[in-house]
Amino acid sequence: MMLARREKILVGVAGGLAALYLVLQLLVFPFLDKVDGLRGGVRAKEAALREMLVLRDEYHASRQGYLEVERLLEKRGKDFTLFTFLEAAADAAAIKANIKYMKPSESGAEGLRREALVEMKLEKVTLAQLVTFLRGVESPQHLVTVRRITVQESKGQQDHLDIILQVATFE
């Protein structure tokens, strides 16, 4: 069977289209899908890298803070005790006689350093004495902080306060 020229062209075009379809389905589209998958993987890896860089910066900042705390602890000496420090601050504020009690305790937090806590009660203290005492206690160079404070007006004495405070430091 002989095909006419026009039929030969149609069969050639149909065969070409079928070949093009097969090339697209078997080679081009899978290649483009693979490229898209790789691009998505690159974007995910870039996002993970950005997150790791942020975490690295946070780690370095935390490490610097830890080293600064260690330096301050070394500087304050091995014989430092929170009890003695609070008594000295109370003496400097002229309220040592107003100390009702001082109770030591330890924090339940686990970490590289142990945290020492002292709860103390002061009675019949003026506001000026309290401010002087707190300025002496809140000592960044000694790493001492007031964790909690409760202030009430003294019963029976106007312009005087009763204070319960919890002071913390690292050992």
C-alpha cells in the first residue's frame, strides 16, 4: 500500500508528535520535576542553615554571659557567703537590728552552678533605710539579686515597713 505525499506528511507529523510526547514524558518532565525537588531541598537547607546561624549566635551570646558570670564569681572570692553579704548590707543601711530572721535555702534548679537563696524578714524599717539596703544588696558585681519582695506597712508604727524578701546568688 502506497501512501500519498499528503498522507506521508500526516504520518510523519503524527510520528513526530508521538516521539515528542514520549521525549517530554520520559525525559523532560521527570528532569524538571527533579530540578524542582532539588530547588526545594536547597531552600530547606538554606532555611536550616539560617536557623543554625541564629542558634550559633545565641550560643555565643550565652557562652559570653556564662564566662562573664564565671569571671565575676572568681573575682568575688571563695570565702563569699550570701549570709555575710546580707548582714554587711544591713549593717551599712543601719537596719541590722531590724532583722527578724534569715533562712537559708537552695534552689531546686539543676545546672552548672548551685543557686543559694536566703529569705529574710525586716521589721520596722523606714523607706529610706529599705532603699539604701536594696541598693547595697542588688549587686551585679557580686551576682546578688532580689528574687522576691513583699512590703507591708508596720502595725502600730506609721512610716515604717515590714519586709520579707528572698535574695539569690550563685555559688
